[in-house]
Amino acid sequence: MRRRTLLVVLAGLAVVVAAGVVVLWPRPERITRENFERIKEGMSQAEVEEILGPPGDYTTEPTDWENYSDLRGLLATDETMSTWVFDEPVMIVVFDKKSGRVIGKLMNKNDRQNTGALYTLLWRAKRQWHRWFP
């Protein structure tokens, strides 16, 4: 009986450690000044994604990047916007809807929220949960 209990506890501990590694694992930083400079007007979205990866939110801690979503209201009807968000920079690339080509780009600093370690850990766990179970 003791051996069985020990195995269950060790298996549970292994699952918790594995989940912690997945949640806390750092992501590669693809949004850099060098990559920003490589994006040129006239590039297709596939070419941009080859440099930056797919658009998305790659933050590892709470930030205020949602402020940039207000920019969507400034777009013309024939434009679309893709965002790449990391902890430090935010990159926004504007594409022409008809041609699918870059017509503008913006890179700006992302403001981190001042939160405690426990809040950040819970934020990461919740974020990972929503990635696994959308």
C-alpha cells in the first residue's frame, strides 16, 4: 500500500513539474529591430511571417498591449492589420486587402504591468489553459 501511494504522489509531482515547465518556458524573441528593418513595403504576408512567424500574442507576463487594438479603427476599409506582441516590443504591420502586400509598419515599446510574482504565475497558467482549450 505504501509503495502504491508513493508512486501516485511521484506521478502527480511529475505532472505538476511538466506543466510548470510548459507554462514557464521562454519563447524565442523574433521581434527585433533587425527583423523590423527587414520588413519592406510591398512584401507579402507570407514573406513577413517567414521573418516574424505567425502573428499573435507571445507575451510571457501581463502587458498593456491591448491599447494598440484601438488602431484598428484608424484603418481604411481596404487595409488590414496584423500584430506580433512580445514582452518588450509590439510590431504592427498594415497590409492592403486587395494585394496582400505591406503598406506600413510600426514597432513600439510594450508596457509591462507592475504585478507580483503570484499574479504573473496565475496569469501564465490561465493563458496556457486557454491555448490548450480555446
